Amino acid sequence: MFSQTVHIRVRYGETDQMGMVYYGNYASYYEVARVEALRQVGFRYRELEEEGVIMPVLENHSRFIQPGLYDELLTVKVMIKKLPGVRTTFNYEFLNEKNELIHEGETTLAFLDNQTRKPCRPPGRLMEVLKPYFDEG
Amino acid sequence: MFSQTVHIRVRYGETDQMGMVYYGNYASYYEVARVEALRQVGFRYRELEEEGVIMPVLENHSRFIQPGLYDELLTVKVMIKKLPGVRTTFNYEFLNEKNELIHEGETTLAFLDNQTRKPCRPPGRLMEVLKPYFDEG
Amino acid sequence: MFSQTVHIRVRYGETDQMGMVYYGNYASYYEVARVEALRQVGFRYRELEEEGVIMPVLENHSRFIQPGLYDELLTVKVMIKKLPGVRTTFNYEFLNEKNELIHEGETTLAFLDNQTRKPCRPPGRLMEVLKPYFDEG
Amino acid sequence: MFSQTVHIRVRYGETDQMGMVYYGNYASYYEVARVEALRQVGFRYRELEEEGVIMPVLENHSRFIQPGLYDELLTVKVMIKKLPGVRTTFNYEFLNEKNELIHEGETTLAFLDNQTRKPCRPPGRLMEVLKPYFDEG
């Protein structure tokens, strides 16, 4: 399994008048988290688009357990539980500054050729980076 | 079943560099859609907060079928399939200008007393408005 | 002078924990307001991009007078005070539901050829639509 | 003069279909930049609100020089040029990864008592932190 830990600071504009992170902002946190998780192991999502591959989201699921609060430094555990095929799924667990689980998410993305907008294989470089996490012993 | 149709115009700032609605913006569309759906039958979400009740989101699920495009007037069918109890679930179907289903969503919200932040019953006024849609026979 | 009136409803996600519209969301309101103002006189910004012209913003200025509140239907007066040349300036005045001036803004945009990203003239169709508002006599 | 340097990574959702940072997102960057700048010298904006002071924005000005691009790590120089009184002004200069000036901004904020929503003095703790930067001689 691939697993990395990322930190995200809650911005003021991300709160709403309930005094917590607006529910619609978590999807943006997921994006930051998965991009940073891959960067930490040497892969930049930007490269992928430069090579003509895009990754639109197919499904997104969020479970809200406790409110995220302004200025908190959230800890996000990003996981890929299965080696990517034509699609890949990221899981996220969000902890607040008290180390409480406040949120869980799951995003499934496709790999598409940006020209044809047809499904394609994940780029070789990405697979190279991820494979070691899925090698069995 | 409660069902209403709402229209949302895609804003420029809601697109991303893939040239489509950024996936994270649909949750905000859901919010607009459910608030407008209730307004159409005479209930303002604003009232609810004025009476000390808030409705934080517990779960949110999104399925992305086709891209939403800039300036499109999306048609959103908002449904409540079961009379609200301590929680309520909204379903959404998004059609583009060609009348194609491009997106589906589902949001479950709680009713909380804003002071105690404990679960509470849905306000009487809301139930009055919704009940006729669930009367049998 | 070109002048049109547009209405924008404040979304929940646009508020922040001060209980008012987050200051950063007005620029998005400006975009909606100028696009709708042009639509009302028969010009779609979408067309412009389809013809290979983009309109990046050069300058933006905002003056915050009173808070915008959740669910308010804001009235926005959109003005173009000078016929567009290689750039064009929009002015906005925001009124709340009590008809009080709560916000003023000004945005200057360029016309760029999307291929070369060099300045270009405003499209003929746009000038046709705007000219009658600047005819003297 | 108070001056600090802060880094902000451009998120995917912050781009638009022109392939650059949506103009409306800079105000949110300003917020992050001024909050981080103060944190770097030991002051948390969060404290200020906990003490019953809020800082709504009075004016905001942005000058767009070059596009900000996805995934770039922007360098933001945050400046306070005059010791705060009942209001305070922040200036920002944004550099891209090639060290080019791409954007300038200026925000003026008020200090308000959150209960009365009347102007008040800046909190003593904030002044303590800022004063050394304005000492002459």
C-alpha cells in the first residue's frame, strides 16, 4: 500500500458562517493532499499533464466526522490501496491538531489522453514510483 | 418524494485548466440546488439558522459522468426521497444544455441545535412544507 | 455609458466565520455580473473565447462598505463608462436587500489573442453591441 | 517597515480554463500570505479573533502582470509599511519560480470589536510584535 502524510493549513476563506471548514472545500484539500503525497515520492502531477495525460475525477466520497477549524494544521494521511490500472483510487484520513479523526474521503480518477479524451494507461514514470509500495514479499 | 428543478449557470472561476467545472465545485452547486429547491416550495434555509438550527453535512457522494462546461445553464433535479428525521438526504441529477446526464450527487445532513451542537428534530415549518410530498394514497 | 442591473444570490460557501461574504468572493461576483450584463444585451462572453479571444484581468479594485450576508439577493449595477479599446473597464455597485450600497468594484481587462497571447482589438460583435451606449448627440 | 517572505503553491482548483490562476483567487492568497507573515514573527491571527477582535477588509487592490501557473511555488513578499492604527495596510509582491514579478496587491483592513462591530485599537500583542520593525534611529 502507498501511504504518505501531508499537512494542510485551514484558510480563513475556507470557513463558513457555521465557523468551520465549508464542506465543499474538502475536495480541494484532497487534490492538494494527493498531489503533495506524490511529490514526496518524486512524482509531479504537473509532469503528467505535460505528457498529455489528464486525470479527471470519476467519483468522490466524503464523510464528515468533526468540524475542521480555522487555522488548524490538518494532518492528512493519503493512501493508494491498489496499484493503479485505467483508474486509481485515493483514500484520505484527516486528523485535527488534537490528533482526532475529523474526516475521511475517497476519490477515484481516470487516466485520459488529453487529445482524444479517451482512457489510457497510467504513465510509466508514475507506475515506477508506485510499484515498490505494492511489491509482495 | 419531494422533487424540484433548479438551474445553475457555470461561472468562469469554477472551471479549471482542463476546461471543465473543477470537481470540487459540485458540492457548492448541491448547496445552491437544495436551498433553491426549498425556496421554491416556500422554505428559506436562512430561517432555519435564524431559529437556531444548523445543518452540517455528514456525508457527500459525487459521480462525475461528463464534464460541465463554462457558461452552461445546468439543470439540477433535487430530490428528497424519504421524509427527514434527525437527518435528511438530498439527491441531485445534473443535466447539461443538451439534456445529457452529466453528474449525480447525494448529500446527507444533520439537524443540530446551534447552541449545544447536539442533534435535534427538523423544524416544524420545514416538515409542514415537506410532508405533502410524502403523503400516501 | 453602458449600464445594466444584475442579481446575485449569496451562497453559503461564500460566507466566512465572520458571518459575511468572504472578501475574496467579490471578484467572482464581478465576473458573474459583467458576463450577465453583456448577456442581457445579446453578447455571450463564451463566443469571444470560441473566436480565439481571451480577456485576462489587468487590475482589480474593491471597496467594502458593509457586509454582504448569506442568502441576500444582491443587486449589482454594472457599468462600462468608456467604449473599449485594447482594454476595457467595468465598474460595479452592489446594493443589499435594504437597497444600501455595500460594495464597489472596478476591473480592467485586456483583449488577448489566445494563440499568441498578444493584445488584440475587441471583437466586432462586442463593439456593435456596446456602441449604441456611447453614441453622442 | 515590516517585511516577510511566504511561499504559496498554486492548487489545481485555483486555475481556470485560461490555464492560469483565476484572478479571483489572489485575494485568498493575500489572506494566507499576511497570516503566515505574522505567524513567522510569533503572532497568530487566530488569537486576535479569540480576543474578540475581527479584521474585515476595507479595500483591496490587485495588479496582474503575468499569469500564475498550476503547481508553481509562488514567493510572496508581505509588507506593512506603516505601523497600524485603527486600520492597517498590507502590500504583497508575487514572484514566480523564475523569480519574475507576476502580481502586486494591497489590502487595507480595519480592527473591529466583534461584539459591537465598532472600530477598535489593534491588540497590544500585535503592536508589540510589529513595533520593532518601525523603530527609528
